[in-house]
Amino acid sequence: MESSLKWYLYQIFKIDNLSREEEKNFSRLGKAKDKRAREKFLNSFLKIVPKIAKKLWKFQKKTSYIIYKLLILNNRLNITIKLST
């Protein structure tokens, strides 16, 4: 799996960034059902996906750790906590 992820990251980071003018142009053409323009526009934003995933992963690890510590504290103090669903 690691090699697949490396390959994916390598592929998406080879894609050139679009200028602001190119973004507007490809966006307009994509809305007009130009499949090639739409693909180029969407592919230019694929670099954002791993960056967001990395930030979410770090956030999840931090919040999971905090919840873990709260549960330990709860067990030590023998407090009942109601979690809203």
C-alpha cells in the first residue's frame, strides 16, 4: 500500500498548478460540458487532497488522545459522563 500511495502522490504532484486566469477559463469551459477542460481543472486541485487529509489525521490523533485522557480521568474519579449522540 505504501508504494501505491507514493505513486499516487508522485503522479498528482507532477501536475502543474493553474494560474488564476487558467482556473477561470477551465472552470467556464468545464461548466459548458467540455470534459477535457473539466478534467484539467479538477486535476489541478488534487494536490490539496493529501494536505487536507494530513491535517485531519493530525487533528484526529490529537482529539483521540484528549478523549483517551478524559476517559482515564473519568475512570480514576469514577464519574459518569453522558455523551450526547
